[in-house]
Amino acid sequence: MFHLIIVLLAAALGVAHTFAFAPFGLWWLQPLALAGLFILAQRTSRARRVALWGFAFGLGWFGAGVWWVFISMHRYGGLPPALAALATAVFCAWLALFPALALGLAARFQPRPYLHLGLALPACWALTEWLRGVIFTGFPWLATGYAHTDGPLAGYAPILGVYGVTGIAAALAASLALLSRRKPLGASLSAAIVLGGLGLGQINWASAHGEPLKVRLIQGGV
């Protein structure tokens, strides 16, 4: 029963994670939700169990964020509703394998909290997010870094790109998880990450040259 509660909690954190992205733009939910998942990952060193929690997180995350695939396949692709729903569910399950892999890979470092939270989880999260964006041509929709087009971490984007911001965001989540364990390093890391982003955000990396160009975008009817 307790294990089921953890699975449901992980799925709820995944749903909350989705609201960090456009059009909601609640960027602060992203590190908080991910920190919650990382805190759960500290409860056991069993890779299969913690991977299941990561899978549940992914189902909540992508189920709430990629539901529109059903409309694409049913309304525009002509699939019957049942088949479109099944295909959408299978697709979300495939995407959920990547957070499951991240937590499963990092589980071997679980007995060492600083190594597990401070390095293994953020690194594995960034790696699997990159894999999701490139494997089988990739599907980078809702990549973690995209939640931070606004907010203090946006300052890292011009020099690190979306996957660099993904790693930074995962490191911030890990530092918050360390803070929840009353580890003083967590507060220092959190402050350094946020202040670093704010500082980089003050730099003007590009300047206008010449007259502005007027463009129009046209999206054809499907």
C-alpha cells in the first residue's frame, strides 16, 4: 500500500512538472517537482523500484503535456478514438522510460547522499533528457530546460543551450533536495545556481544590426 502511495505521489509530481511549461509558465514548479522526485529517490537503493517511481513521474508529466497527440492522430490522422488513445498512451509510456532510466542509473550511488543528489541524479537526468531529444530522431517536447525561458535560470541559455539549462535545473532540484535533508551544501548550491543565472541574464549577448526585418508566418490548414 505504501509503495502504491509513492507511485501515485510521483505521478502527481509529474503532472505538476508540466505546469512549469508554456502556456502556464510557472517555472518555479519545475525544480520543486523534480526535487520532490529526487527526495523520493532517496528512500531506496533498489534500482527497479526507484525506476518505477521515475516511470510514474514520466507518465504524469507526459500524460498531462502530450495529450494533444491524440487529437493529431484522431482528428487529423483519421485513427479511431480507441486506437488513437492507445497509441497516445503507448507513446507517453515510451517517453516515461527516460526519467525511469535516469533514476535507475543514479540508484547505485544512493548510499552516498552528496554523490547521489549532488552529481549522479542531475547528470543522469541531463543525459536521459538529451537522449530523449536525439534517439530515433528525438522528441524534445517538454525538455526540462524549456521551462526556464523566463526566470533566473534563463541567463544560462545563451551559453549552455536547452540541455545545459536542463542540467542546471536538475542541479537546482538536487540542491533543494539536499536542503530538505538539512544538508548545508544545499543552500549554498541553490543560491549559487540562482545568482549565477541572474548575473548572466544581465549580459547582452547580441545587438541589433541594420533595419528591422518584417516577416510573416503562415501555417497551412491540415
